[in-house]
Amino acid sequence: MSFRFRIAAWVVVSCTLLLAVMIYTAHSELEEELRMGRVDRHHRNIPGWELHNSLREEEIQDILGELLKTWLWTAALMIALSLGAGLLLARRSLRPVHDINRQLSAMRPDSLHGGIAIPEADPAIEGLANHLNTLLDRAGTAYQEMAEFSARVAHELRTPLMLLRMRVEHAPPGMPPAFQEDLQDELGRLSRFVERSLLAAKAERGSLQPAAAPLSLSDLVRDVTGDYQLLAAERALDMTVAITPGIRIGADADLLLQTLHGLLENAVRYAKSEIRVSCRTEEHGAVLEIHNDRDPATIATAGLGLGLRLVRGICKACAWKFGSRESEHEFHAAIHFPTHASPNS
């Protein structure tokens, strides 16, 4: 039973017990007066008072029965009203908790320092909110330090990797070509990882400045998904693409390409059997959706999550609305582009 219904049940039980005591007391007192009046016609507490009671036993039972029926109907109505009042009281009492949950669900890792607004001055709710704000502030500080550390590490690795690639390119002729090619591929992969780490850290710090320009979202998505359809076919994945032609937005083409590659790489890498890509227009702008099923066994071996981290950072910097939904068996991502997409100033 939920906490709301426990509060309502407590109110109903309290009201029922109170009514039961009142009905029993009134019923017993009236029955005693009616029955005593047939035997002793004098009032117990008032001298000179004489009771004129000539009711038979059947009449007494009928009067008491009618009164009991009236009391029971009244009690049922009062219990129903108390149930409604209890639910209303529980709802109003839990409103601050719902408000705190709503604020927590709207938070992002880079906005933890803002904390939650205390909905009311109730001591219990205020204490809970203060403790949550303390924890959020610590988590926000840790996240910021981690982002800065990863950016520093990526920046420190950038130059050595570049020098190492140059040395491999100018290596003596004695190095085996196959080994040199494999080494170049690995260095290229590490270099791309470092570049993406720097870009993600820059976007999360708010220092990324997109250069928006008109472009065809339909053509760009069609060109990029064409390459990934080949990769999906090699892995026996069923990839379907539905693109509405003629969709144009204002966006930074390089950042949009980074976003598409991040989402499609994630889909091709972790999809179990199918990938669905949809690009269409809605009332408030264009929508890009990517959906894929997942094998629960691949979740434990997932990578560092840099792709989605980069996507979220770019979408925030470009004022695109990004949302994702995932479970053990599926992953769904959607980007909403406004009609006139423009980066944050």
C-alpha cells in the first residue's frame, strides 16, 4: 500500500472508530432510558420529574432499529467524506515530495550545483531538501573535477600522440608494412578518442561556440546512414531508415556530424538484430530518432560512454533537445531541432 493510501486509511479508521463509539454510546443511553421508563417512572437526577412511558417492547425495538439505521447511513456518509478528505490531505502533504522528485528528475550532471528549491518551511521537508542539496553539491563538484581532469589528460595526450604518429610515418624502411599499418590505425583511434574527449569537455564547460548555418538535415542524415547501413549489413543487423525529404535547419555541420556518428556508432555496436532511424518534421521543428534493440550481455561490456556524453554536450551547446530511453533490451535516442536552431549565446 502506498504512503498516500496509508494516510487516507488512517483518517478513515480514526473516523470510523469515533463514529462507532458515538453510535454505541448514544444507542445504549437511549435504550436504557426507554427501558427504565417502563419500570421506574421517576427521573434519577431531577426530583419531582415523572416519566410517562407507556411503550411496549416491540415499539422500543422499532424506535431503536430506525435510529440505528439512520446512524449507520450517516456513518457511511461520514466515512466516505473522511476517505475523500484523507486522500486530499495525503495529496497535499506529499506535494512537496513530488516537487522535489520533479526537480531531481530534471537535473543534469552539469547542473547539480543549482540544488533544489525548498518547497515549504516544514521542518522535515526542509531538512530533507538541505541534505539533498549538500549531496548534490558534492556530486556536482566531483563531476566538474572529473570533467576537468579528463580534459587535462586528453590535452596532455594530444601532443605525444601526434609526435608518435609522425615518427611512425617517418620510420625506417626496416619496419614491417603490416605492423606499421596496424600501429597507424591504433594511433588514429587513440587520437580520435582524445579529440572527442576534448570536445566533450569543452561542450560541458559551455565554451563550445557552434557556427550555425542553413543546411539540409535530410541529405546529411541520408549520407551518414548510408555508410552505417553497410556496417550493419556486415554484422547481420536489419537497419531501416525513414527520412522525410527537404528538411532544412540551421546548425553547425561539423557538430551535427559528430552527433550523428556518435549515435549511429552506439547503435551499430550494441544492437542485437535491428536499428531504426527516423528523420521527420513535427509542429515545433525537425526530429531525429534512432532506436535499436540490445543484448543484455553487451551492457556489462559497454565502453566509457564517451559517445553519448559528447552527444549530450553538443546538443546542449547547440540548443537542441536531446532525450534518451534505455533498458536491458532496447535503446532509444531522439533529438528535437527547433525551427530556427541557434546556438546558445
